[in-house]
Amino acid sequence: MLFFDQTDVTVNGTGILAQSASLDISSNVQPFKSVGKRGIINQGPVGPKQNSAQASYLIELDNEPNYQIVDSLRNFNSTTQEVDPVTLNFGGVSGLFYLQSYSLQAQPNSPIQASVSYVGFNQTSGQVKEKSGTVTYNASSGSGIAFGFSAYLTTTGTYSVPGDFAFSYDFSAAYTPVYRLGSTEPLVVKLMGGAETMSVTRTGIHDPSFSGVKASDVLFDMNGSTGIQIFGLKFLCDNDTSESLNINISGAVVNTTSVSYGVGQIALTETTFNKYF
């Protein structure tokens, strides 16, 4: 029997502070039937196999492999659209995967958790086993863990004023595997595009225009390079800005605005921004 403290979850060899993780391996096997015969002839594959992996974890600013992958996909400019896979290891089972989605949410006075999902088209290897002890976790002893009280919306180096109550960031990517005869695994995997969505909860309201308003104009009433900057627990002690997670959302435009009211509560507005590539 294997308990949670006896196993590793790694992305390209880097351990993450996973709160939960799962790995699904599936093949597309269906029954074959024929006219003139009752029942099935046999069972067999009618499409490629596909794997999926999900994890929810605490963000370490000096040890965040998943957002590094997100950032490389956001800036991907290969003319062939061919993207390299990532090696995941979930408790001893490893394989080649492609980042499909990434999200994080900041709330007041709470640690920031990220959720990530991957898709894979190749055969996995290994067995569930006890960790080897070679993966380093929590190298900053907790001081690098991201928190809501040290997360800011920024534009051209200016932090947002008080009034931001929460925000979330979501990234998604779409892939197309290319198969050839004589092989069950793809020849290449192509990145076909992706999208970013950011949602900010604050006071005040801003109606989305027909042509779309830039995020910087809504959040700061000025045109600039808009993004999210997240610091760790250590930032509260020494204001050291050397370690941070920076998400640039310049070019995102307002998509929806929603105002909510409740008895005994302040009126809040949730504004959503979208960006595509």
C-alpha cells in the first residue's frame, strides 16, 4: 500500500507541491459486428489511444515548471507548428505529454493553487512505486509559496490600487497529432492555437464595447503593458522582488461584465478578458 507521502509528481524532472494528481490511460476499443451474424465478431481499436493527466498544486515561485511551459507555448512561433512533449512522472508511471490547460486563482489571505492538465498520445512506461528520494520539494522552505496577499495586477511597473478582490487566469492549448500507416503513435504533434482568459473581481462596472476594450484601459484607465505579478510569502518580510511569477496579458480585451448583489454584501463586478493566439 502506497501513501501520498511516499510518491512523487514531477514535470520534466521537477517536483511540484501537488495537493492531488491523477493519470488516466485509455484505448479506443469497440466491438466489431457484421450483417448476418448475431453478437460481435471481435473487439479491437477504432482510433488511437489517448492519455490524460491532471494535478492541483501550490505554486512555488522559484520552482514552477508548468508556467514555464505555458510561457513557451504563448510565444511559440515555429513555422512547422511542431511542439516538443513534456515528460511527466506520476508515482513511477511516466510518459510524454502536452500541456492542455493551466489555471490559477487568487483569493484574499489564501495560498494560490494552480491546476494543470496534460494530454498524451504515446505509450506510458513504469509502475506505481515508492519514490526514490532524488526529487527536491519546497526548496525555499515555504517562503516562495505564492499568496493572494502578495498578488497584484500591474501595468508598466505600476501596481493596482486597493479594490481588487480576486482574479483568475486560464490558459488552454489545442493540438493535432499526425499519424501514419504502420505506427500506433503520432509522427509529430502540432500546436494549432490557444486562448487566455483572465477574470477580475472588483468594485465598479465597465460595459464591454462592441469592438472590445483593452484590459489596461479597464483596469488602470491607461494604455500599457498589463499583467499579473505574484510574489511569495517572503515578499511581506523584506519586499524582495527578485522572485515572482509574471503573466503578461497585454492585448487582452473585455469580453463580459457581471455585477452581483447580495444581502449583507458589497456589490462586486466580475470582468472577463480574452486573448487568442
